Amino acid sequence: MIEVRGVSVRRGKRVTLDNVNASVQRGQVVGIVGPNGAGKSTLLHAMAGSLGVAGGEVLVDGQPLNDLSLAEQARTRAVMSQHVDMAFPYPVHEVIAMGWEPFRGLQPLDTNRLERIANDCGVYGLLWRRFDQLSGGERQRVQFARTCLQVDGILTFSDGGVWLLDEPTASLDIGHELLVLRHLREAATRNVGVCLVVHDLEKAARFCDHTILLDRGRVAASGAPREVLSDHTLSEVYDTPITTEWHSGLERLLVHA
Amino acid sequence: MSDAMVAEPSGKVAKRGFGQRPPLILALGVALIVSVSLAICIGAIPLSIGGVLGFAETSSIEQTVLYSIRLPRVVLAALAGAGLAAAGAALQALFRNPLADPGLIGVSGGAAVGAIFMIVFGAGFVAEALMPYFIPLAAITGAAAVTGLLYAFARWFGNFEVSTMLLVGIALNAMSTVAIGGFEFLSDDTQLRTLVFWTMGSYGRATWTTVLPAATVIVIAAGTLVSRGRALDVLQLGEVEARHLSINVDLLKRVTVISAAAAVGAAVAVSGIIAFVGLIVPHIVRLILGPSNRWVLPGSLLLGATLSVLADLVARIVIIPAELPVGLVTSALGAPFFLWLIASARSRA
């Protein structure tokens, strides 16, 4: 479990996160939503421990994050950032295999495991392509598979972990988007706490147990998707008239703007 | 999702891996042995391979040529080439930039400034006998200062593009030229001759007293770089991602900067600026072995040594009894190669 308590982050003079509380429990899918520049990625990276916080604390299973070694951190949580570019022509299978780095000292990477993950993530056909020649969406799927391998390692050596993802579906077509989101739901059933930044409010309502709505560095609302994603709150935060509708046939929340 | 269910796991990755890598590394090793043997035997006074290995009678002149002239020179050429190539490969990985060559980005220039400073002013505060240690030390300091400065620039710019890096390299090289010019102005006649040799690059001054300290540094530095291959691979995902995968990025950067600077500094201290070895060699190795630094670094060591030994052989024999500076030979090979790299990068973009 990862918990941030009263965390503030500054970039120069600008306050990008202001006294934010949030937590990700194991077995739960948490969606961070909000307008551009609300601090969604910043919150995710504060949870990951990849940026300095100006105030507050980040706890992993009740322990301050900074007390854990980099190896311990990497064996507890996987992080998928938004963009990864590589200057050299690495084949995709080598890129995915880097997800095993934290566990290399415990057990060598079995190629069957790599193939299984690639197959599950729908990148099997890309394994022998050059990463630098892939399209944006294909790269994103490969990075997803890389963190998926890391999560697989986390579950091999402990009974649960956390998976943080910054807009993992941003450049994906609808088929691959659903593949990724279903994968995350499935990971939650295996005692993984999932937290993702997501723009699509309907997808957030459909796939998340908990939503955090950020507005200019503060938590505007936090709770079950159907409570957080109300007409009034959304219209105010996004500064646009927004109506939501529960479609009982589909059993889904629809968002009209 | 079309390719999601294309194939069941079949062990294909295991089978299709770069299985040919170990034999290729072996071939590079054999090439090195062959070129070293050629370089030892060929020259103004030819030596027989039997004599070198002790099977045939050798005259005392041949003995002297072998142990005092040919051998230290070939050892220096091999180690300097290996050090420059490994440093080039490591800097390219560190800056995540395929055009980072120690010469182009100013690291060799910084080393030359350090070495020349020691030659011109060192006599004032260092005993003559300690010079073989202090010149490499000064060169390493100069190289480390430039590498550190470059890294600070890279962080400051956020994203260090290829063109920006080369422009910064031009500026740093210009600064080195100013410093070297200043030192030349202040030097006496004998020092000036040494300085000219420096700026051209040559293995011709190799003696065991100068080669051994530099060799020790290069072996340790290159060994350290080779041991970081896997971490440098993960670094290609980006600093933040590497940290998330348990890589101590700050330590990795420090170790890489210091080791690369040590290898370049030690090589420059004994042989002057040998350009383009650090650029050409890792590129060729990547074409043969793929981009993984676990293979590129050891491959660069071997091919760097081979190329450098052969370039020196060419420099020695084209105009016997005189010889060319080896830096001229590597530049003659490297400059067109560099142009080709730029052209191919352009056509891809």
C-alpha cells in the first residue's frame, strides 16, 4: 500500500501539489482524474518517490518511502511513465526484459515468462522489432509490458505490490485501451494496488474502485466514481457544462460535455 | 488486439536470441591477436614471429627493438585504443547520444590541457621521476572536469539533443585550444616539441616508464565500465525509469564519468589526442553485436585495441623511415565516417 499524507510539491515558484492526501490499497484500482495541469502526473510521481516533496510524507506499507533501498522500492512497486524514447536500436524483447532488473539477483529471467507477459500484453508480434522504430502507441504497449513483467516479479517474490501508471492508454486504440484496463483490473484481483492517471472519465468510472479528482494541485473530490463524477463537481472543475448519466442497460456511467 | 493471440509461447526468444554473440566476441579477440602480432613483426627492422616467441635466434639489436621499442609501443596502442573506445561507448550510453565521442565533445581536449599544463609548469613543483604519474593525473583531472561540465549542461538543458551536445563540444574544444595556445606561448623549445606531438597524437614516444602507469589506469577504468554494461542499458529508459528499476543512477553517473575520464585522460597523457576512435568503434560494434552495452563495451575494448594497433602500423610503415602521427590516420578514417553517420541520421529523421 502507498499513502501520501499532506504532500506539497513546488516547481520553481509554482505550487503543483498543495497538501494532498491520497492512498492506494492492495486489490484496488484508483484513478487520478482532472483537467490539464491539475497535478495528476505530479501526484503519481510523488507516490513513486521520483520527485522531491516540499512537505508531507510518502509511506509504503506504513514505512517512509525514503527508508527503503532502491531495490526494495523496485520490488514493491512498478511505475510506467508517459513517454520513453531510446537513442539506440534496442529490440523490443530487450526493453521488456529490463523490467526484470530488480529481481535479476534473486532469479535469472526465464524466457518463457517474458513470452507469456508479451503475449498477455498483446506485444508478442513486436518482440523482434526495433523499439526506436515503433509508433507511439506501440511504444506505450511495450512499456506497459515492461512494467507488467516487473509486477509479475513483485508477485513472484512477495504477496502483493503497487502499480503506478501515468496515462497508460493515452496513445492506444480502443481495443488496446480495453486490453490494458482489463489487465489492470485483473492485477487488482491478485492483490496489486493499481493507480493510474486517466483522462477518459467514462473509463475511470467503469474500471476504477476509487477516483481522485484533482483541481489546480488540490483534491477537489475523492471517493467512489459515481459520487466523485457528479455533474456539479465536474462542471466546476473542468469549467465546462458536463452532464453524467447512469445507463442501466450498459451498467455504465456516460459523460456528456 | 490482433496480434495479442498470434502465437503461444514457443521458446522462440530463447532460440532467436543473439546466440551468435559469444563467437563474434571470440572473432574480435582473434583479430586483436593477429593485428598485435603483425604490428610487432612489421617495421623498419622486421622481426620474425619465431624470434619474437623465442623459437629462433635473435640478434641483440632485434632484442632491443622488440623489448624497448616495438612492444611498449604496441601495448600502448592497444590499451589507448581500448580505453578510448570503451570510454566512447560509455559516454554515448551515459548521454544517451550516439555521437558522444571523447574528442568531439571536448573530453580529450580537457585531458590535453591538463597534460600540457603539467609538462609546461609541472617541473616547478613535481620531481622529474614522478612525471609519468603526474601527467596522467593532470590529464584525468582535465577530462573529468570537462565531462562533469557537460553533464551539468545536459541536466540544465533538460534534454541534451545531438546538435546541442556537438555545439557545446565545439565551445569546449575552442576553450581547450585557447588554453593550449597560451601554454605553447609560455613554453620553451624542448617543451614546444612535446606539445606539437600532443596535439597530433602519436604512440611513438612509448617507453615502459610512461606506459605502465597509464596502462594500469586504463585497465582498471575499462574494467569498471564493462561491469556497468547492464546498468547503462537500463539507463536508456531514462533516469527516472532506471531508478524505479533499482538502479542507483547518481552512483552510476559518477562512476561512469570518472572511469571514462580516467581512461581518456590516461590515454591522452601518453599518446596525445587520437581522434574518432571513441566514435567509430562503438558504432561498428553495435552493427555486429547489437546495442546492448553488456556486449558493446567488451566488444569496443577489443575492436578499439585492434583498430588502434593497425592504425599505428599504417602510420609507421607508409613513409619508412619517417612516420605519420597516428592521430592523422584515425582522423582520415574517422572524419568521413562521422559525415556518413550524420547523413544517415538525417535521412532517417
